[in-house]
Amino acid sequence: MERRAQTIVADLPFGQPPKWALLERQLIDLMNAAIDPLLEKYVYSDGTIMWPTKEDHVGVDALDDAYESFHNWPLFYLLGGADRFLDLSHKEFDAITEQFTRYDSGHGHPMVVKEYEQGYDWFHQGEGYLFFYLLCLADPSNERNMDRAKRFAGFYMNEDPDAPNYDEKHNILRSAHTGSKGPGHRNFSGEPWHYEDWKKWYGLPFLDVPGVETVDDLKDHDKAALMGTAMKERQAYGDVAVNLAVTTMLANAYLLTGEEKYKAWIRTYVDGWVERTAQNGGILPDNVGLSGIVGEHNGGKWYGGYYGWTWPHGWETVGDAAVIAGQNAMLLFQDASYLDLPRSQIDHLIKLGVRDNGTLYVPHKKGDPFEKPPYNCEPALKNEQGEIYRHDGWFEYLPMDSRYIAHLWNMSRDEADLARLVTIRNSKTREWEQVNMLRKKDQGGHEQAWISYLQGDYPAYPEEILMHNLEQVYGRLQFMRDDTQDPSTYGDWYLQARNPVTAEGLTQLTLGAPQPDYNGGLLMASIRYADLERGRPGLPADVGALVEHMDAEGLTVKLVNLSVSQKRELAIYAGAFGEHQFTTAAYRTRSTDGDGMEEAVIEDNVLEVTLLPGSEITLHLGMKRFAHDPAYTVGSR
């Protein structure tokens, strides 16, 4: 790896090694070994997975779930995990891609065509292709993935005649399902939408279908047929808000290649949604017809689109898509105004919110008025009569997950976004002052606690989150040891529940970043590292890192070399993609007089540090944020 940056030598002995540094290295070592039981028991030697179990399986919408099972392996490699995580990540992506070409989508062609999803919504594609984005970042010189990245992005720029997904005239994607086979209108069969147990947790796509007032009504064949027809008529054609997550696929291609056409597409597409939001009174509409008109196929209603405000997740899906698009646009164009797309939605929901015992409950869904709850709304806020609280079509009032605002603040460093985080604090979980055993796909959910630590209000967080992460890994290892389940009974989630890699704590503490948005966001990190001796990304062996503070002017990071005999040499990049610029560095060495600080002018997006054995250094890094064109290979443009 070429050495070209200013170098700082750390020679200040730490005496007693910090507990957080010991825990970081313990966690890295544990996860390096923890994947062997998973691979031996649940993955075939060629990398293919044990579910689906039949080669001729038809209609299994599970490509995203297969990729998700390994989503954070490239991220762990980027953090300093073993070399083999990169090789295994390539192997698994290739094996799963090939495996799912052998499964019929249920529409007469394979689930994977031209190595890409034949046609599915961007809630699921975003989850699945998070693995691909991180793999491209971890190994940007890989020619096969470079080719894939350009081809995949091209499916949304009409570069493949078999995939005319984009309507340039109306600036829309032509369906809620898109992919390598083009607009997925075919996936909306119009067949009866019958009752299934999972539907009772999410409700009905529409609340105005005659005779269909609750999920239980779908047990009636005729009523299920009415709902199926309505879904095909209203949701099969035109664009939806969740498609904003496609911007990461285009951004991924740009970060690999630097080709301006990808940036131009993102600007045009996101600007279209920004304009529709402004025309809709500041609320992001969730459906646009084939003529570019909001509500065109849905009776003029701006809500009710596929994976939109009404069904199935409401704000959780709309919010992730808006945050992802806002982040991508800000990264590529250094324009913070794009963050107003998600921020304006958050402010609107907060304004509609209701406080109960100190916690703000905000509406997560918008739909037509109803007399009785259309599904099981048990967690939602209720009035004094025990009825689900609703107002002007807004319903399912719940505490807001902190991840949306945490991602905003991570990009903006705006004090007003910190104030928003305080506004939505959940007084029941007291999430800003303790680590909780959460059940999330990415094994995360501690954004409030992490940012509280950065503000100086939760000093024990580094040790507590790392202990929690160790518990997660040991818990999954025990689960695998005790598991006697027959592989033929597995579901699409079977590997996700067994993946022993957990990256939240290491990402927050070492990179000063939240985990990437699970629905397809990029790694928006304050800094990241390269091991100069081994010529690869991540922290060198024996090195711990702790970002102690971040604000609009820069950050403070402490580095520790636990080796008693070996020096360690690393590079620190200003941003995951070199998009920021270090301006100054203040630090102490053994020769520093009294309480004084050494000061250096950097003016670069990379800084090199040599850590002598048993040494530590605390770097106060001034930073000009979003000063460089981002790239996966820092300094390539």
C-alpha cells in the first residue's frame, strides 16, 4: 500500500491497558473464530445454503434473505476482521447468486437473471444488496463486482433493453417491482389475497375495499379476491417512495467508477421526489402513476402505495428510503439540503405526536378512516376507552425509532438534529442511558445510547456495548450447538438467526458511525482505517480505536497498541470514501511539555500513524466535511 501522507508517531505509554481496547480485540478474535461452526453446520462446501432445500423450488421470494445472512461480513473485514472474511464474502455472494438462478420465480423464469434479482420491491432489494455494497467497498478492485455494479445500475438507466425500468419523460420507475427483467407488473397476479397469520401484524393494504374491514375478512374467498384485484389495479404500475433506495445501487456504481452518469441519474430522480413532496404539502407521497401523477392509479390518494404509508410498515419503510436517498445525495453533491427530505417527514410526524407518560408517540401509518382496528395494533397508543388512537387518517402511534435521526445527525452534525433525538426519547426503555437486549436483524438499535456517549452523558457505553456484543456472539454459538432442527424445516431467516457476526459496537466506536441503514444504505463513517503493513483495510492487529467525540468541526479518536513488542502502522481516512479533509491534528507525545499539545497542519484526507509497542495517542482532528469527491479507493479522484 502506497504511503504518501503525513505521519504522526505515538510513543506515550498507556500503563494500564484500557478495558474497551481489550474488549475490542477480544470481540474481533472471537468473531474471527465464530463463523467456523456456522459454515460447518449450515453451509455447503461450495458456499450454497441449505434453504431452499429443493432445486426445483418455485416462487421463493428469498434472494434478499440469503444475501442478508452474510450482510456484515465485508463490514467486519473493513473493521479489521480476518483476511478470510473477504474471500468468504466473495464466495458466498457468488454461490448464492448462482444458486438462485436455479429457482423459479413463479413467473416462468429464474429468480436471478443476469446475476440480478428478476423483479422485486426495493424494501427487500435494499436489504439484500447491502451485502453487495459493502463487498464493493471492501474490495473495490475486484473486476467481477465492478462489472456487476455497472450492469446492475444499468438496469435502472435503460442500458439493457430487457429491463426498461425507468421512464425518463416522467422521471419514474415503472413499477414497485423492478429488476433485470424490467418492470415487475407480472408479479402482481391479481389472485385472491387470502388470510395468512403474518398479515394480522401488518394490516390491510387498503381500507376502502367493500366488505374487507379487517385481516380476518380475508378468510372469505370472495373478499380476498376483491383485495387481490385492488392490489393489482392500484399497486402494479407506477413508482413508489420505497424505490428511493435504488439510489444506493447507482451511488455504488459511481463510487467504483467515477462515471458522472450515475450521479446525474440520482440527482434527477431524487429531485423528482423532492418536488412531489413540496407539491403534496411537505409530505412524501408514496405512489405515482405511469403518467407521473401522484395517486393516479389509487383514486387520487397520495398514500396507499406498495410498501408505503399504509402497508405494511408505514413510516419505517418510507423513513428508511427517504434517509437513504437524502444521505446518498448529500454525499455525492455535498448539499445538505437533501437531508430535508427525511427531516421534513420526521418533523411532520413529531408535530402530529402525542405524549404518554413522557414518551412521544408518533403516527406510523396513514390510511382511510376506519371504525375498528383492521389488524392487531396491540403495541400502538390507545385512548382512555382502550381504542387505538387515530387522527385524520393517521394511526399506529408508536415511539419513533432513533435510527432515522441518528443517521441525519451523523451526516449533518446539526445541533437541531441532536435536539430531535432528545424529543423522541423513549422514557420506558430509557434507551439513551443503557444497553438493551434488542431483537433486530442487524443486531443493532443503540443509536441513542451511542450518541449520548459522544455527548459525554454515558461514559460506560463503550465497555457495555462491547460486553453486549460478546454476549450476542456467545449466545448464537450456543444456539448453534443446541440446534437439532431438520434443515428441511428451515425458513428464509434460518441463517440470519445464526450469523455470529455483530458489528454495531465496533462500527460506532472505531469509525464514529452508525451501522449502514439495513434497507440498503452506505457506510457513512467519520473515519476508517487501513493496515499499512498488511496493505488492507481495517485496524492492524493489537490496535484498539475509540472515537470519543464528534461535532461539526471534527472529532477526537484514541488509538492504543496493545502489543508489547511490535509497532503498528495505520492510515486514517477522512470518511469512508475520503470525502472529508483533515485540517489539523493536536496530540501529546512523551516529549510534549506539561499540559501542552503538539499541533500539526494536515490538509489531506489521509493521515498515517505509527504506534510504538504499548503506546496510545489521542488525536483531536479538525475536519472540513464533504470537501472531496467520494470514492471507494480513497484518493483515486
